[in-house]
Amino acid sequence: MKKARDCHTLLKTFRTNFATLQNPTHYKMDPSERYSFNPVLRWNPQVEDYFIKAYGAQHFSRISKALTHPSCYSCIRVNTLKSTSDAVIEKLLTIMQDSGFKKAADCVDSHKTDATVDSDIAQKLEHSVKESNINQNSDACGKVVLGQNEDIARAMKESLQDRTISKCLVPGLEYVVFVKGSGPHTIDYGYAPGKPPKEVIVSRKCAEAVLRGAQVWIIYVPGVMACSAHVEKGDVVAVSVAIEQPGVDGKWGLGITRGTVMHGLETGKKLIYPYYSERGGLYIGQGTTMMSRAGTFRVTEGIAVDMNNRIFKLPSFYDVLEGEIFLQNLPSIVTAHALDPQKGERILDMCAAPGGKTTAIAILMRDEGEVVAVDRSHNKNREFPWMMEPAAHVLEDKTVNSITDLYTANFPLEVMDIQKLAAEMGLNCITTYKLDALKAVCRRNESNDISTKYCSKDNVCESIQGSDDTRLHEERVSSTATEGLTAVMTCTENVSNEKGNERTYISKAEIRKNKQKMRNGPGRNQSLGGRVENSKGFFPNSFDRVLLDAPCSALGLRPRLFAGEETIVSLRNHGKYQRRMFDQAVQLVRPGGVIVYSTCTINPGENEALVRYALDTYKFLSLAPQHPRIGGPGLVGGCEFPDGYVEEWLRPGEEELVQRFDPSSPLNTIGFFIAKFIVGSKDS
């Protein structure tokens, strides 16, 4: 017993010393200041210096502040093959009226009486876009007057100001609907001198989900890090966030372990309680516990807290109007427009999961043509998934973000999700493959071996083994006549059975199997979305347009409460990885085609530096104007690092041919970047 008491005393002393070293001076916070939401985004010092050089100290401070808050609105893309924005607005108003999100009368009345305002704003936007286009056409460098984009942003903000639901008024984006949220709200946590409220501390990822408006605003057991003593089921608790802090060794750490007892007072019995000052200004709302403290840390799943009073209130559209709407960030929607897909074209989405941009492209094509969607079926960036309920990781990210990328942020990024989403939206032109984008190009094999090489109609590489070339050729010609396919040379193996209509050779056994399927109906694995084919790549010049929404550092996603994990080295590594992927994209698109490159980061090394690499490496590439253009200009110049490394960005005249979405701008979007390239003759 004595040894146990000694160990307990030693542990208390260690915690006290740790807290003292991390916080050598304790600032006495006023309760109103403490029980608030006023986070300061922490960065790696070298990364912070780099961004200050890129943006300027004041501008970067505004960006950092904006990143800690969710967007003030949700952005909904309407599936125009199934519905219209007006019909969706009416349905959403009814749903929100029933859910009590806002007084229904306010929603409906504002929607009915704002037609004149909508018309005025639409005229402003149309005039602004026309002027922008005139400037682009009249200037060889594609320059645009900066004020045009500001006019669009102001008009959009005006359209959101007094209405809960409104239609986007940018020409070409009328099928986009905005749903306004509110916050930050001031919450009375029930503090009294000497009697602080009971608290629950959640993980950072869980807190970001709550701020984003994920699902129905509940906190699952895995997201709870610590809580006050004597918390019982049904208690009203203040919910705060555990965010990484700088340690004495220069590394980041929480300084607490899961299950720690939290105290509402700073000191007691000459002991400085751990993690007291660290959570000041990091209160995200108030909730009701669904379990006792003991129950919360005894089980591994279940609902721990019902967040019924949040500082940011965004309507949840989880499981609402499936197939008719898709929650997506505005810059992501603009990316699909920048690609400008046309009916009948063959388009590649290189990093497609979870399918938001893939389906947007297919809808813009009116489901006519072919959209090939590939992904490695892993997280696009390290932001997903966060620790919430393990069972909730089924239905993409990737990517947003405000609630507009709830679909991306809440679920694992898998190719199968694209199939499910396409089926839900009634899209038939999307073909999915599991493929590493770094191995997207399939080289023609000139060697003669026992394996005869062929390629399907969509230039997906395949190989069919055989010993009798003549017999195989006759069977292939026969099956080709039956299926309407053309046999050409290929270089990989094995296409799955349910894709028999896309291959040049079908065995007699498979024909019998297909006849049986026609009689009995498809089995579970043969249904749409049941399986995902592997691919070993595509032939060069086999696509009209390629979208590379590259895996990135995701430093533009919001809300974000910590950014210290990225270093200068890791940011450079992101850039190297993206250049390798871009090299693949260049080979896959035909001369005269289009490449659109996008990221959800504010890092110039992954944005403007990639554009510089592309233009300097491939002389047949040129930047092209984008429509609609609602983002801001890119960064011109470059940055020299202390180690002598020089990073080059855009050159004068190029900045207006890209779109950079600034989280601190009036558009109130995530941080995002879009560049569009026209592919010239590769022979030159």
C-alpha cells in the first residue's frame, strides 16, 4: 500500500511539474473569456514563417483565424438530372420547418419576398462576369480586374444575408443552393464563483466534426478524452477541446491521457490541476450526457453526449434528399466547371474518391460520355477519418471543410463509395477502378511472349493467356461481333467477370454464366457497387480531359483547430508527390485536351509551385482561363528558404489564370486552388 501511495504521489508531482513547465505563468481568465470559443491556430514555427513570407503577417493572421471557424453556410449541389434548385429549396424549407432549425415563417417569407433582391443581385453578377470575360478576351495574358471577383463575393454575401436558403446567383451555378448557418453564439455555461460547470473534454477531431455540423451533433464515446468527476447520465455539461500543446522537448502533445479527471478550478490543495488554462477559450457548446463518467470510459462505442446547444449552428442534411442533392464545397463545384466537360468525351478523374467531383462532371455531361474514376482507396490526406464512432465510417473528404464537405469528412475514401454515389444519383457513365495514380500510365509491351495482348474499348490494359493464338483470335473476333467491341493491343491481366461486355474475349463458360445471370438476376457481388475492378493503367493520350484533385496537406480545410503537424520537410514531400502524379496526367491526356489541377491547401508549394513546374517542364502546356471565375489571383514570385532551397511560384501575367480561394475572403469558403492547362502538340 505504501508503495502504491508513493507512486501516486510521484505521478501527481510529475503532472504538476509538466503543467508548470508548459505554463510557467498562469493568466487569470475572466469567466466570460474562459468559457468562450476563441481558438488560436498553432503552426510549426518554420511553416508559420514561410506562410508569413508568402501572404504577409496580417493576411496570414486573418487566414489562420478564418480556418478555426466553419463556413457560415452549407453549399448544396443539386442533381439536375433528377430535380431543380427551386424544387430542392421548397423541400428543404419543409424539412427545416419540421426540424425546427429556424422559424419556418422566416424561411418561407424571406424566400417568397426576395425575388426582386435576387433579380438585382443576379444582374450585378452577370454584369461582373461579362466584364471579367471581356478583360480576359482582350488581354493576351488573360488579366482580370481584381474588383470583379470582389463584386461577386459581395453580391453572394448579400444574397445570404437575410435568407436561410438561397440560390447561387453566379451565372452557370444556378443549380447550387446555399443554406445559411449561424454563430458563433454566446452560451451561458452556468458558471458561478467557486462552482464551475461540469465538463467533458473531447478530442480535436471530434470537436472539428461538431463545429462542422456533422450528422446530428452527437459525440461518440471514442471522441471523449476526459471529464469532470461525478458526471452522471443526464447531466448538463460544458464541452471543451483537447488541443496539442508544445512540450518541453519541442514536440507537440496533449499532456493528458484518456480518462483523466478534469477540474473546473485552476488549483486545489496547493496543486496546479492539469490542462486547466489550455482549454480556456476552447468551449464548443453545451450538451447532455448520455452515459455516466464510469460508463463512458468503460465501453468502446455508443453516444456519450448529445450536443443540444452549439456555438455554431449549421443544419444537418445527413440522409436527406438522397440522390437529389450533394453537400459539397463551392470551390469543388467550380473545379468541375473549370474542366468544362462535354457530352461524349472520355474523362479521367485521377483521385476520385469519394466521388463528389466525379458525379459533378458526369452531371455536367448530362450522363453522356464516359467518366473513368480511379483511386487507391485510402485517405486523400491525413485529416480523415477522425476519432468518432467506428461504426459511422460507412456510408467520401479527402474533402472541406465546412458542413459542405460532411460527406467527404465523415467516411473513408473508397472507390466503392463512388459506385454507390453514382447509383444513388442515377448516373450510368461512370466507370470505377482501383488504381494508384502514380501508376496510371500503361506502357505498350513490344515483346512477343506466349500471352497475347489486347485492350478493351476504353483502353484499360488487360491480357488474356492462351497457347493457341489462332483459336483465341477467332473466339475474340466472334465475341467482339457479339459485344460490339474492337480488339487492340494491351498489357495487363484479368478483367472481372461482371465487366465482360468491355473485353474482347469471353469464354464459353462465361457466356453460360451470363445467360444464367440473365435468367436469375444479378447476384450480390454482381450488383452495381458490389465490386471494384483493379486496373494496371491506361494508354497515353487516351483521355480528352483529366482532373487531378491531388492528395495534399489539406491546410485549407476548416474548421481546423491545430496545424502544427506539418513541417517544411513534409510540405516539400507533398509537392514532390504531386509532381509525380501530374507527370502521369500529362501523359494520359491527348493533344488538344485539358488538365485541371486542384488542391484544398493554402500552401504555395503545392499550388503555384506545381504550376511553375508544369509550365517549365512541359513546354506544350499553357494556362487557360477558367469559367466561372469567382476565386482570387495566385501568388507571384517565390520564396528562398534558410537552407538555400528556392521555390518559384507564378510569373507576372499568370496570377489571373488560376483561382485561389482564400478562407478569409468574403466568399467564406475553404482554402482551395485551381489551375487549368491546355495541352498543345506533344511532338513540338
